[in-house]
Amino acid sequence: MALFTKEEALEYHKLPRRGKVEVIPVKPCGSQKDLSMAYSPGVAEACKAIHADPAAAALYTGKSNLVAVVSNGTAVLGLGNIGPLAGKPVMEGKGVLFKTFADIDVFDINLDVTDADELIRIVKAMEPTFGGINLEDIKAPECFYIEETLKGMMDIPVFHDDQHGTAVISGAGLINACEITNRKIEDLKVVVVGAGAAGIACTKFYVQMGIDPKNIFMFDSRGLIHKGRTDLNPFKAEFAQDKDYGSLAEVIKGTDCFLGLSKKGLLTKDMVRSMAKDPVIFAMANPDPEITYDDAKEASPNCIMGTGRSDYPNQVNNVSGFPFIFRGALDVGATVINEEMKVAAAQALADLAKEPVPSEICDAYGVKSLTFGIDYVIPKPLDPRVLEWEVPAVAQAAMDSGVATMPIQDMEAYKKDLKNRIAASHERIAPFVASYFD
């Protein structure tokens, strides 16, 4: 059942102020002294300090808490290539989530650029402005080349959330699903349907977690990806099977895990019945999954079923990932978001799902209780404890892997400060937003 109408959604974006974000100063500018410090001549002192020591930019500017959400609008949600202007509401929305969940400031950068090298050149040129780059809604296969090239060129984190966000959250669910069903991750047979940005990134992440690439069967719109095909780009070819093992219905027999990032209706009840006992099914096509929750449960009552939807258990929602991963990365001055940090994020989420769930979180979702098991393998996106579990884990992984330039000396104190910081941010913002509706 829809939570809103089309008219309500448009009204939300239009009134009382158009769009979803506003830039406001955080320093006074009401006197001559304020003005002279904010701009000329006082600003020169900050400029000279940074010129003498570039690291001082973290002290005297907002760079270290500012992320660019960069898109060219070539793969926006389920809408496809609608362009950067039509995609701007999504990028503004991303900024709202960054700020709400992790107190990270965002400028959305919507580029009318389809050439990958030109986009790379533009983003690289913006490095002095930002503490991190969140690439968003850029189509495959260009998105892989763009991200990897920028990561090699820039000394700040570059993260394509369409790839890695889904990978981290579903990875957390997979860790717990294996525990619940007494499986070893290295023994899993996995079928992946959808070889775009998210599908390939999830598959790479699962390999990082221990799944044998020989046990991964990836399908695109033309069927199973195998070495006999001549139409594969290098990113798909990495997961090509040695030969054609047949259709989805044939290959899925005995499979432990189904990962869907394609379109609705591709997975049937008969296919689910043919899978291994108590299979793991992450059907994440939006808004309609590859198989409905009810159909999957009818075919295999004890299956672990996850979707991208909030109205069914085990929602795989990227908001449980990107704000917190960036928060941890920014706070230690990480030069990159590496595999160790992503694995740490997934493990933290998996661990949190095993903790007792406070009643206020259950109330927020309209349920009596949430208990670790087949219908609760991933923490709810609105669980405020995600901040306290995931961010320190990411920050620690950055330090342990040697990519942190500002290591945290007292992690316990940091955890307390983190919670207080986000609470203070909400306290500042709530009256400001409410003032528009008074």
C-alpha cells in the first residue's frame, strides 16, 4: 500500500520552499567585525595558514565534512537515463540523508557530461573543495572506469554508492543468513541476475567475503555469462563461467543464494522450490522485486527473503551504509574507502542485528518485536544504533589498513562524541525545518 500520492510527493518537493536543501552560514555576520573576519581582511589569515600547511583546511574550512554527490543522470533509480536535471531531486535527497543520518554536508553536482574521461577531469578538479566524492546514478560499465580512475588520482575517498552500498548491506545479511542456516560462506553457490553496477559490485564484495568465484553464476539480459560469449565487457568477463550451463531455471537448481538486481517476475515459485533447502533470496529490483515476498515464502517457508522495500522484512537499504561509511572515513581523514572498511561496515551491521531491539525501534516500524532470525537478518534503516556500531568499525578499519591520516586516539571517547554530535545536529535542524511549516 502506497504511503503517499503523486500529488503529495510533488507538493513535498515544491512547498514551502522549493527543493529539499538550503545552504546557511554557521558564523555570525551581523557586525562590521563579523564581516571583516568572514571576508576581507580577516579571511586572509585562514588562507595564509592553509597555504603554509594544506592540512589546516580541515581546521579553517568545511572541507573535511563536505561531500560531493556527483551524477550525470545516466542511470537514475529505476528511471534510467533521464539526465542530470531530472536526476537532481535524487541527488538533493541524498544530501538530506547524509545530513540526517551522519551530519555530513553535501553539495549535489549534476553534470551534463556523458564522456567518462571528461567527467573524471571535472571531478578531479573539484578535489580542493570536498572531503569525499559520492558518485551516484552513473550507468555501467562507465561507472567502474570512472570510480577506479578517480580513486587512483585523488587523495580523498571516492565511493560509487550504487555499487558498494547494496554490496555492504546485502553482505551483512548474507553473513547472518549463513549463520542461521548453518552454511559456510566459502561453500555457497550463488546465482546473480543483473550484471550492472550493483550486481557486479555485490559479486566482487561476496568474493572478498570468501565466496568461490567458480560458484557464482551471473546472468545478464542475454543469459548466463560464460566464456563462450563474445559480447562481454571486461567487468562481466571477470565472472564468466567456463561454459554455458543453461537457463536460469536450470542453473538455479540446488543454489543456496539468489541475488536479483534486474526486474520483476524473473524468479518463479518453481525456481525457488528447486533451490537448496532454506535458500537465501535477495530480490532487490525496485519497486517490484524479482519475486514477491509472499510467493517466495509460499514456495519455501523458511527461506531468508530480502528486498529493497520497507513494507517487508529484511530491507536492503543503502541508507544503512553510505552515510556511516563516509562519516567514519572523514573523521580519520581516510584517503580512500577500501575493501577492509566495507567489510568492517558489513560485519558491524551483521553484529548489530543480533542485539536486542529496543521497543522504540519496534514501535517505529509498527511491530511488537524484532528478533534475530530469518525475518530479521539486517538492522532496520531507522535504527539509531547503526551510527554507534558502523562508524567506529569503519574508522578503525581505515586506521588498521593504513589509509587514515588523522587516527583517532581514544575510540571510546569518539563513540560518545559521535552520538552527541548527531543529536546536536538534529536539535539544530529540527526547529529550522519546522519554522517553514509554522
